[in-house]
Amino acid sequence: MALIVQKYGGSSVADAESIKRVAKRIVDTRRAGHDVVVAVSAMGDTTDELLELANQVAPIPAPRELDMLLSSGERISMALLAMAIHSMGFEARSFTGSQAGMITDSQHGAARIVDVTPVRLREALDEGAIVIVAGFQGFNRDTRDITTLGRGGSDTTAVALAAALDADVCEIYSDVDGVFTADPRVVPKAQKLDHVSTEEMLELAANGAKVLYIRAVEYARRHGVLIHARSTFSSAEGTYVLGEGMKNPREAEGAVMEEPIVAGVATDFSHAKITVAGVPDVPGKAADIFKIVAKSGANVDMIVQNVSATGRTDISFTVPKADAAAALKALAAEQTEVGFQNLVHDDQIGKLSVVGAGMRTHSGVSATLFEALSAGGINIEMISTSEIRISVVLRGDDLAEAARTVHTAYGLDGDAEATVHAGTGR
Ligand code: ADP
Ligand code: ASP
Ligand code: MG
């Protein structure tokens, strides 16, 4: 008998029928003799709809109240799921994040889990119940307020529960069969990966592959949790995310698995580019600019600076679209002080990233990328690299086509089209 944590995302519980399907899956796991703890997301696109509603009543909703609102989505699905399980003759008990002992820091909208005290969950398990926990939410001890963990945060809830309860596996159920070599909505020939290393998954998640939330993968790495990403809509095995020293449960004893050089391609439409034009080319100006941007709360991703011929230079950087307005406002306020000439805002960019641990030991990976883009007539605007990733910024309109071209160039195309079972891709 194992302890299994299962997480069901919004598209898995979008309506009553889907909730019943999930309930059956949970009950089947219980019937097989396992203890089951479930983290559940809000139904369908509920969180987006609640956000829109908030924006209709206030341009900048108070963070505390926004968390009160958004956390209600998961309360609806957890109670409905418990009811559906009851009606199948099984005992289930739902808990909010705070009842489940999900203790976080006080940062509304992006809280981090600092402790998990699952006393009530253990009691319920000991009494033979299936435990359902509202994902995406926690509680801060100092402010005594409800917090949320950031968009996609139900994945983190599940991993944190798996760590605290010492579960055998954390199964993350979604509308795709696992982690693919690219987003199957963008690259239909993407293939499901049997397994992926934690470090590769972190890079993919950080660069747009939202199938797993980056903080959940980080948490799993720190606490040695085995993640199995799989589909609610099929019984096929999914993808194992393997930390250092972790064994692939599917791998026969002693078998050596050959690792491809490139694990996958990620696409990201969520950033905007800001160009600070005509910056005096003297020491200290970049420091001034990025101090201002940091103070605005914007999270800078890529940076490029042009060579200057005239004593002035242009500095471009990318930030999440949601942070761009604050960064622009802060920079504009300091224009005279810094001495730049003007600001340009471009929110029509896309980022393409190629990720693979094999890049450490193989040369020519970037040449393949640049050749493929050039053959496709696609212009590159910015480039950045890490040890196991190459990213390029392109026109947003070119991104999907570029991803397909590059996917083919690395030999990642599968024979059949990947299935996306549900969801709106929102
Ligand atoms: P959930 O609502 O279950 O949390 P998400 O929408 O957050 O699901 O994540 C699943 C989606 O992630 C898929 O529908 C797919 O479009 C997208 N996705 C992006 N990159 C990948 C990838 N490399 N592999 C699989 N899915 C991906
Ligand atoms: N419901 C939240 C969101 O849409 C959390 C999650 O689904 O993981 O971001
Ligand atoms: Mg998700």
C-alpha cells in the first residue's frame, strides 16, 4: 500500500461530468489499496474569470482581497469533488489550504510555502478517508490572512503535500499525456517524454512550458519528491521528472537510458521588450537603469546593449507583460536624471528556447537553431544562453512557426499528432 498524492488541474474538473470522472479515478486508486491525498484546482477558467471580475470593480484590486476572491475557486471544486466521491460510497473530506496546514509567507499573489503541518490530513487518512485539499492557497501566521501561491500554484500544493506526508509519488494530472518535447498546442508533432531531468524541467517551465509550475519543480527538487505528470483523460503512463539520484520507476534494473542532446523546445508569449534609447555610454548607466526597473518590481529576463558609435547606446530588456507598465512609468520619471533620449515599448515579441542537458557536452546545438531560423526566414532580435538552454526573442507572429521549424531541425518530430484532451489553453 502506497500513499499517493494526485493533483487535478482546472481542465480536469471543468464541469460536473469531469468532476465525476476525476472522482472515479480517485476511487479506483483507493480501491487498489492506496491512501490518496488530492490537491485540486479551480474549475476550468474560474481563476481567470474571477480576476476579470475583480478588474471590473477596481483597476488595481487590493492584494489581500484578491487572494480572498481567487482562493474561493478551489473551495468550490474541493467540496464538489468530495461530494462526488461520497456518492460513489467512499469517505472523503475536503480541506482549505489553511485547514490543511499550508503555511506561507505573507506575499499576496505569489506566496511561498514555509511550512506544512498536515495534522488534520493525517487524522483523516488514519480514519480511512480520502483527503481533498484546495490547491493554490495558504495561510500566513503573522497576518492571519489567506494567501495564494501564484498562477499554476496548485502544482506546488500537491508537491508540498507529497513532501510533508512522505508520499511515494506526486501525480500531476492535466489535459495532456505528460511533458512533451514542445507545447502540443503549438507543435502538433511534439512527442511525450518518458522522463525529464529536474534541471531540464526547470528551464522548460521557466521559459513557458506551463505543464508544470516552476515553483513546484523547485520544491520537488529540494525535498526529493518524485513527480509523475500524466493525463486525466487516459490511463497511459506520463512523464517522470527525475531529480539527481532518482530512479525512473519504469527503468529495468541496470538498464542505461540514452539521453537526447535536446529535451525540448519551449515557447513564451508572456514577455514584452522595453528599449531605453540614447543612453549616454558612460560607466554606471546600466546600473542606474536596472536599479530603477528593479524598484518598480519588474522581473528582468533578457538584456542586450548595442555597440555605441556616437557616445550614446540603446539598452533593450524583456520583462513579463504584466510588469511592463510599472517599469516604463518608473523609467520615465527618471529620464532627466539618467539622461536617455526615449523609451520604446514592444509587446509583440515571443521567446523560443531550446533546452537540453546534452548541450554541456555537445557542440553545434546553437548552430542548428540559427540555421533552422534562417532557413525559415525568421529574424532574431535577442539571444541569451545558460549552460543547458539557448533562448531567442522573435516577432510574436513568427513564434509558432519558428517552434515547429526548430522542433523538426532537432529531430524531435513524432510520427503521430499529439493529443490535447481538453482545456482552452488559457
Ligand atoms: P492544468 O490546468 O491541468 O494545471 P495547464 O494548462 O497549467 O494545466 O498545463 C497544461 C498545458 O500546458 C497543456 O494543455 C499545454 O498546452 C501546455 N504545455 C506547454 N508546454 C508543454 C509541454 N512541453 N508539454 C506538455 N504541455 C505543455
Ligand atoms: N487556479 C489557479 C490558477 O488558475 C491555480 C492552478 O490552477 O494551479 O492559476
Ligand atoms: Mg497548471
